[in-house]
Amino acid sequence: MSSTAAAPDRPARKARVAGEAARHSLTPETWIEAATGVLVDQGIDHVRVDLLAQRLGVTRGSFYWHFKDREDLLRRVLQAWRETATENLTARLESAHEDPVAQLRDVISLPFRGRAAARAARIELAIRAWARRDQMARFAVDEADASRIGYIAQVFSSQGFPVMEARSRAFLLYSYVVSESLMPTLSTKAQKDEHRRFAERLFTQKLA
């Protein structure tokens, strides 16, 4: 009799076990990556808990295991972008070369680094579009821009440029790098190569 009574509960128990396994197998990074993908492909309005849960094949409850609410997720998306596209990138550039001219060349080459650069540019474009409508995203973008320009200014200062000129050069160089990243189809490969070589000559020469 007990075995007969237990049988109907078995599917439900299996479903609960499967749900628990799915909830624990998904990390916060999984949700952040999924949210970033939706942001890039469909825009910020589509970054919703129900749609993300459906995309990942789990229940909404799995989301709340890792995040307080949607706002918490969006904050973590911006934090992950800042760490990847600004903090970690700057650290790699600084450690790759001691020579500031070599560091400068690496900065100039960033938009031309294949698929990784193309994906980074798509994320950046989506976040900048989001920042036009949202104060939290706007603050994150402003913070990233200031940090990146500050790093490039330090590179110019290491080459002996005065502080004010170093910052002006950094702003112009950063504007060039962002433009190349966000307008990937505007020029041919040959034109891009020429742009890069000209930028190297232009930004490493002292003014008369």
C-alpha cells in the first residue's frame, strides 16, 4: 500500500530535484552573461527576469537565489562590464609593456583585435544606448570613460608630455579608439590599417 501511494509523488519529487539542481548549477555569472546577451541583441527593455529564466530553462525562483531583484542584476551587469572592459583591460595593458610607446600602440590597436574586439564593441554600444535613458548606466559609462582617459593620459605623461597636453592627447586618442570600435563597417581593412599607422605617428610626435 505504501509503494502504491508513493508512486504519484515520484514525478513531482523528480521535478523538485531537477529544479534544485538547475538552480544550483546556474551561477550569478550565467545570469549576467545571459542578461548581457539580451541587452546586446534586443535592448534593455527585454532584460527581464521572466524572459531570462525562459532563455536559461529555469524558473523565476532560480533567479532570486542569486539576485535581490532586476535592479540588482542590472547593477551586476554594469559591474561585470566595468571589470572586464576597463579594470582588467587596463591592468593587462600596463603589465604587457614597460615602454609607454608600446603601451600606446596597444591602446591604438584595441579596435582591431578580431572577434573579441567586435563583441566588446557590441556590448559597449548597447550599454551606451542604455545610458541615454538610465542614470545608473550613465554613471557607469562616465566612470569608465574617465578611468580610461586617465590611464591613457598617464601613458602620455610617461613619454614626457606636460599634464594638460597629456590629457588633451588622451581625450583625442580615446575618441578615436571609441569611434573605430563603434563604426566597424565604415572603412575597409586597408583603410583601418592606414588609420592605425597614422594615429601612431600623430600621437607619438611632439607639437612644434
